[in-house]
Amino acid sequence: MSQVNGHAEAVEPQPPLAAYTVQEQPLGSTRHIRIVVIGAGASGLNLVRTLRLNLSDFEVAVYEKNADVGGTWFENRYPGCRCDVPSHSYQFSWRQKKDWTNFFSTAEEIGEYLCRVCDEEGMRESIRTSHQVVSAQWSEKDGQWELVIRNLESGEEFSDYATFLVNGTGILNNWKWPDLDGLDSFQGRLIHTARWPKNFDHTGKTIAVIGNGSSGIQVLPELQPGAEKLYHVFRTPTWVLPPRIQAWKVMGQAGQILSQIQMDAQENFSQETIERFQSDPDFYRAFVKKIEVEVNNAFPVVLANSPVQAFARAKVTEYMTLMLGGNQELCKALIPDFPLGCRRMTPGHGYLQALTQPNVEVRRSMIKRFVPEGIELESGEILKVDAIVCATGYDTSFRPRFPIIGCDGNLQDRWRNETPKAYMSCAVAGLPNYFMFLGPNGPIGHGSVFTLTEHIAKYITSVIKKCQTESIKAIVPSAAAVDDYFEHITAFMPRTTWATPRGRSWFKNGREDGPVTALHPGSRIHFFHMLERFRGEDWEYVYMGGRRNRFGYLGNGFSTKELDPQGDTTWYLDEGAVVR
């Protein structure tokens, strides 16, 4: 009996739990699963390969909104667009390219590389281009994601499902116009660097370039020579790095091997060097590893108030002053008064020199609005131009573009109203069987995305395999684990210059003093090390069939390792097979 409002009520007897029974299957048995991946950039392609190498009894579908694979390297084709990570680091470790033409690859060459990898690995059969995910909703009853997909060519929408949903859309993907009044009133050519028109001829035109992030720094020196006049408008200065090859030759560990590399003034490899890469595998491997060491060693620079930070800042200030010809007005406008790393540090081949040319004028100013003839600055000055190039970046809020509805409602609403939080940047509390590449506080600013995606793909695949072979219907990081991880991030970030409350940065979602949401709290190696072991204690599980016994997957006492006629039942005697 129970008491309700002072009255005794009968309680219906609960049926007894069914007796536990042994599953008649060997340990290691798999259940069939369907994995849907959103995005066919580097993350999506790498995941497809990793799944194929490590799983069986599964199917994978990749939905890509663009007309071809490549992600950001399909979309970004503005003049001067290239990667600012060395080419031989910016590639898959399992598909090395020995004939990169330049030390820093162009968008076209990276795009071609990704298409070739996709074709040679036979991945296109799993990818549907020009298809966009419209919505995703978790079905607790079925233990799967219910999806709505739109064919962007026909406009048709259809349903799909996923046992596991993996978001590989990336952080620098959802480009945005500047948030200004009068955007539609401008009567000239309005261009965003992420959607560069193939037919645009800038020759003889008066142009304004808005923004001095990496896109603005790369496109401006390409437009300057042919423009009649060029205005460069930005709010916050940024640190422009000297050529890395020079710095590494003098101070880095790659100096000796770099001295054996032949390049021209534009950092194009000589044919002799490319041929040596192709014919001398030991030399090539030594070169790749030394460059990777330099990429990995960047973290100490962003430690606030450190000797490395002070030394680097002095050297970069000296370089920028030299490239600006000592012009005091330009130096005051362009050299930051905040530490290195507060905004993304960018190498800028020819950028600073272009700003000293007679057809260029710099305006460090807020923009009040767009007007029919051009741009009205905060001062009231109107810049009359033929074209405006918006190098104004992306939506870095981490809010998904489409509804992702889990146990706690729509993630769009959650991350609109609160600071985005994720578990090790890969998973979200309240979203079972959902994973992502480079989510909140991922290592997006820590060097080559290619290598990062390899580690993340292995981690995600290992969790999926655990679920597939251990009768786990749904897995999700606990809210407590996510909160603890976020607490660590919040306490750690003030140690870095990323958190400096002066420089406006996309690391802080475009704010000056907001929390750092876009970067990992540590070095690149720190991130790799963190993902080496799956912390099962941080996750919540729902088992298949409502079973309460977590060891049901142990089955009938046999193992799939001994039932495969082609298998090796004494693998443990092989050297290195057992970790001691």
C-alpha cells in the first residue's frame, strides 16, 4: 500500500524480471549497424577508411551538400587561397603525396588530392553529393537517429536512419556576410571569399577588402597589383608571421634538412627536390617527420607571459615593422598591442608589402553600414567602390545548421542559450550515438587537420565497435563528465594568450572577452594522448533488449577468434601482440 494525499492506494504488483539467459553466440559477435556521416571533407573521407579497416557487418552513407568532395577545399577558391600548414604535414599519413608543388599548397592542389584519394580508395559508392541533412531526431525506442535528407538538385526530401550519426561538417564551413545594415543597398559587386565568382575581373576597379583574417591576408596582395585603388578595412589588428622556413632554418629542429631543400622565391619546390622525395624514401620520411615536429612545437608560444611568447612577439614586431617600411602610421594600425596567439597568427606572403603601395589605403575602423556607392565608416567617411570583398569568415558558434533533437531537446536551442560544451570535442551530453569531428574546444588551431582527423576517426570507430560487439544499444557521455571537462577548460584557458580579453577572435566566437570555445586546452600532442584511451567511466549505456546484465555479450563461452577457419588462434605468441 502507498499513501497519496492521505489515502491508502493499492500498488499494482510489478512483473518479475525475466531470468537471465545466456546468449547463444560467441564473444566478438557483431550486430548490423548503419552509420551516417555528414560531410565529405578530410574528416568524412578519413572516417570511411577507418571504419572499413576496423569494422565488419556495417554500412556507411555519407551526405555531402557540395557538388563534389573536399569540404572547405572545394568551396574556397579565392585568389591566393592556400593552406598555412606545410604541405607535407597537411596530408593523410596513409596516403602521402611526394610531388606537392609548393611548401604551402594551394586550394586547387589540396582539392585535387582529396578527390584522388576518394577515387583511389573507392569511396564514391558511399557518398551522395548535393545532398543535405535537413533534420535529425533521436528515437529512444528504436535506438537510432531518424533523418530527413534533401536532394539539392531535385529539391526532393526523403527519410533515412542511422544507428550512429557522425558530424564531419567542420567549424570553418558555414560562411557568413558581415552583420551590417544596408547589405542589400550596395549597387556594386558584393563578394565573399568563400564564394568567389569565377568571372570576376578586378582589373582597374576600386575595391574594398573587409577583414584581416587568413582569407583577407591572402586575397589582398593578389588584388592589389591590378586594382585602380584598394581600401583595406578591419576592426582589430592581427599578427602576421615571417616566413616559417626562414625561422625554422635558424631556430627550429628542421634547419639541417631544410637546407637540403631547393625552392624558389615563391616557395615552389624544384624539380630536383620533388624527384628526390620520390626516389629517396628515407630522405622523404626524415623531411616529413622534421616538419611535423615543427608543427607540434608551436604550443609554447601561446603560453601567456612566457619567455617564448616574449621572444617571439619581439621578433614578429621587428618583422612587421620592416615589411611596412617603418611607416609609423601603418605600424600603429597594423601591429597589435595584445599577445601573439590572441587572434589566429597568419603567415602573409606579400600582404604587408602590398599595404605600402600607393594604390592602397588602410582604414582601421568599424563599419557603420553599406550604402549604394560603397561603405560608410563609423567616422562618417564614405568609401566609394566598385566591389566589396568580404573576408569576414564563418559562423563559429558551433550551433548546428539543422535541428539535432536528442534526449534534452534541440541542440540548436541549447547552444544558442548556453556556451557550447562537448566531451573531448567529440560527443555531446544528451545526444546518444552521436559523434563529431572538431566540435567545441577541439584542436582546430593546432596544426594539420588531416592528422587530427586520423586520431579522432580511430577514437570514434573504437567506441562504435564497442557498442556493436558488446550489445550496447545507445551510448552517451554523462552530463557530469562534460561539466567536469568544461570546468578544466575554463580553469586552464587563462594560462594561454587565446583568452586575452582584448583581441576579437573567432576562437571566442567573434568576441573580445568571451570564453574560448574553439581550441583544445593543451598542445597537439596533448590532444593525441588524451584520445589514446577510451574512458568508459565517463559514459552512460543502454543495452540491447532492455537487458540489465552488461556481460550478456560474453555469450556461449566461445570466441569469434577461435571459430574463424582462417584465423590464427595463437596470435598472442607473435612478437608485440601482447602489451606488457
